[in-house]
Amino acid sequence: MSLLAGSQLAKSYGPDDIFAGVNLSLPYSARIALVGSNGAGKTSLLRILAGLEEASQGTVTRAKGVRVGYLPQEAALYSEGTLWEEMLTAFTDLRAREAELTRLEAAMANPAQFDAIMEKYGPLQHQFELDGGYAYENQIKQVLAGLNFDQNDYAKPVAQLSGGQKTRALLGRLLLENPDLLILDEPTNHLDIHAVEWLETWISEWNGATLIVSHDRYFLDQTVDKVWELRFGKLAEYPGNYSAYLKQRAEQQVRQSVEYAAQQELITKEEDFIRRNMAGQNSKQAKGRLRRLDRLKRDDLLDRPQAEHTLKLRMQTNLRSGDRVIETFDATIGYQDDGKVLFRAPDVLLWREECAALIGPNGAGKTTFLRTLLNDIPPLTGKVKLGSNLKIGYFAQAHEGLQPERTVMEEVQSMKEMTPGQTRDYLAKFLFTGDDVFKTVSVLSGGERGRVALAKLALEGANLLLLDEPSNHLDIPSQEILEAVLSDFPGTILLVSHDRYLIDALATQIWSLENGVLEVFKGTWSEYVANRERRAARPEKGEGRGQKLEVSKAKTREVQEAQRVKEVGKKQKADERKQAARLADTEAKIAAVEARLAEITRDLEEASAQGAVARVRELGEEYAYVEFELAEHMREWEKLAG
């Protein structure tokens, strides 16, 4: 039996149909990701399944007594108590039993009641211990520490916490409540990399079911074994994690495009035969074909594969910088006004066309370092040097470069002189159409502001990109486009991001802020993680003086082999993700070329019917060229898919 199931679910807002005909089943201990572009209806579906919103049609059934915990994107956590007191509410029943045990212990002081009370006390105490009654305070401390709260936060009133802290606090309480099903809408928002990794471990060790909406592709790779895709109002199911889904989806899109093109070609040929022979000696055969064609169109006609509107982003530069792009010399990063040191940077060097990922906890100084490179904040000590012939493009996490009173159109025109028509065409590539271009920046969502900032950045022609959380608020399709574009960028990149999928695809160096020091690792994210795990497994020098590590040679070989297999697996996973991205890009090109071939075919038929010889010749030449282009893409696809 399923933990939860939905039958023929539909949701509409006024005249707008969001999704319809959705059937789903969520088993016990399921690990499912719900993915789709912004506006596809993911949050609406989550709220319907959580019982917080009614479906326009259909029914949701839940197993008897099932307990559901729901985390919204932005938590509205109202409490008159402190953070610690809010966490204690997850153990209300356990604490009531604890109070009863305390009352019974006090009553035992009366010798006349001791035996009778002890008979009741024993079973209660045993069950209390089995249910974790002596460990719940440690559980709270572990969860709060994992979610980046320190002991100084415990006594803070919940009302005084920031929005991000309230979201983390609600997530912590939900984890401690241990429901049968956790429905999480963007749980990694407001978490740094360490906290996200802790949450991944917690979910992997938990026995309950999870349904997750997240733009963090790496997080989904680590936590789910099934993907539900909500696309064009329909729900499709794919086994495996996010990377497996990406590969299956790409293969399915190519298959659908090929099948649709083949059917359209068959229909065209049949219609041509019928038109030429209906009145001739093959009339009987033509009529038979017409009947079969009518049945095909009525019962088996394939829909044209739909393509989502995605970013059309390009990052180009014609300016070549010097080879040494960013250097530091015994630098200390912080603020001059209060002398506060955020971190110390050893001598680091970033070469032309490299990408360094700057990672670390929130508040460690990542954004401050970018502003130091921009010469907004001088280093406290030492020197920060930028190379020659540089043009810097800066993407600010909070989009400070956008003027709230300007419209979207005015923001773009502030970068480059364009006519209104040219500006509209350009903004359409960033998914701003119609009256969207007249919205002021002040009313835009976080994702919309991010797209405006990317639109401006793409016009700069910079050869050094300083990117502060560029994938924040972008849906997964837009993240995939951003990743592909930055992979092809011919300049140098310094990337501040919590997006490990993006880091793994781009970074050639990892700059890690730990305990106030910038440490440089030359390699990819996967290699950095493997190295970190090796270091964590290795005992510190001098540890356990006078003692020797008693491990047999056979056991040592076993551990080394397990580590080697793990590292190979991680590298293979990273390679598979990159391969899937390239495959998806090639398949998108194939679909576009096939669509163009279909258009040319229709134009040829019209031109032939009109007797436009010159037009037929022109279209024939274009058809041959596009067909050659398709063959090239298909060869590339076969190489990647093989």
C-alpha cells in the first residue's frame, strides 16, 4: 500500500490550467524529486499532497494515521518562545512522559507507595528509554549544529531570527518530529555547503519518505532514487537520481522527435500518393490508403514535441587578458573601519581561462573578497593584484547593480543603445515578453532580477567574470543553460556558489575558506571532496602518542581499495553529468534542425504547387545544407550516446 496517492489531480487558477490528469503513488520510504520549470505547478502540487490546498479536480488518499511534515520555500514560523523551546515542541509527548516519571520518582519517597509505584514506573521508564527519552536534547543539539546554529542562538526568541534562520529552524523542528513523510520545497535555501552535506547524510540515514522540490541538482543526485517531472501540465516518472533522469529525458526527447518526424514524413508521402492517384488507375489503392491515413490521424497521430522556453544566453569576449589574472600576496581580507579580519589569503594565482570556485560558510568573507578585487574594499594587509588588459563583469548576489525605479527595458538600455524593438527581442531571450519589459525592478521576483542581471552581464563583453551565486533563484532548465554557457566562456571566472553541480562542471581550482584561512586545492570539486575524505580518515600527527595504529595489512588493502572504488565512482558520476549535459545540448540542436527541415518541406510543397521555380531551387539548397547539419549533429549524438 502507498503512503500517499493522487488520482486525476488537476489545478487551475481562474482561466489558467496549471496541470491536469496527474496520477501518482508515493510508497513508504520513497525518495522522490519533483522537478519542472518555474511556473509548472510544483509548489501547488506539494501543497495539495500536504493537505494545505484543494485540487480543482481529483482526489488524494493517505494511509491511515500518516504524519506529514511540510517545509515551504519561505517559512512563516511564529513562536513566542526561544529557538531551543521551539525545538522542544517536537518532543511534547516525550516530555510529558518525562514529567510523569519525575512525579513518580518523587512519590517513591513514601515507603508505603514504593512497591505500587515501582510496578508502574518500570514499564514507563523502559518505554521512555526506547523512544529516545534520554537522548532528545542531544538530538536537538546535533540538528541545530548541522543547520548552522551555534549555542549562542539557542536562547534567541524565534521572533528575532532572520527569514533564513526561521526557515532553517522550521526545517530543524520537522526533522526532529520524525514524520512518516517529509515534503520539502527548496530545503537547501539559506544553507551553505556544509549544512547541505549534513542534510544529505541525514536524509540518507532516515527511514521515512521524502518528496523534494529543489534547484540544487547535486543535492538531488545524493538524496533521491526517483524523479517526477511536471512539464506542460503532465507528470512523468523516471527511475534513478537527477543525473539518470537527465539522460533518460534527453533520450526520450530525441526518440519523440525522430518518431514525430518519421510520422510526418509518412503522412506527407501518403497524402501525395492519394492526391496523385485518387482519380487515376490506382484509385482503389489510393482510397484504401486514405482510409488508413484517416484512422492514423484519428487514433495514432503523434503530437509535435513541445519545447520549453529557456534562456538564450551567450557570454562572449573579444578581449584577451594577460596570463596572470588574479594574484594575492600575504593578504588579509576584512573591513578597515573596525579592523575586523574575515580571513587570511596565502599567495594565490588564477591563470587566464581558469575557473576558481570560492566556497565557505555564510559570513566567511566570500562577497567581501569579490568587492576587494573590484577595489571597493582595500585589503587590511598585503596586496591583491589583477592582471593586465582585464574587463571585469560582476554578478552581485543581491543584484545591487540594478536600479529599483527602472524598468526591465531601461536597465538593459543602460548598458547598450538599442531601439525598443531590438531591446524587446533581446529581452525575449531572457524570458521577458509582452508587458514584462515594462515592469520596474522593484516588483520583480528574485529569479526575474537574476535574469535581468544576466542580460546586462552578457552585454559587457568582459573577460573576467566575478560571479556571486549566479544560479540562485534560477530553475533547473535555466541552470543547465547557464552551466553550458559558462563552460564555453573564453575568459576567466571566479565563482562564489553553493551549487556543487555547477562547481563540479566548471572549477579547475577550489578556494576553500576554513577557520579564517583561504586554502587552495588545484582540481575539480569531485577531486576536492575525495581529498577531503582522505584527510579526514587520516589520523593527525602526534595523535595518541605512544600508541600504534593496529590495522592488519589485509584490512589496509581493503580500505584502500574501497576508497579507490569510491573515488572512481565519484569521478565517473561527474563525467556522466558532463556527458549528459553535452548529450542534452546536442539533442536540442537535433530537435531544432528537424523542426527546420519540416518547415522547409512544407515551404517546398507550397512553392512547388505555385510553380515558383526559383523559390524551389533556393529551398532545395537550404534543405541540403540543413540535412548535412543534421547528419553532423546525429554523428555527434551517436558518439556521445555510444
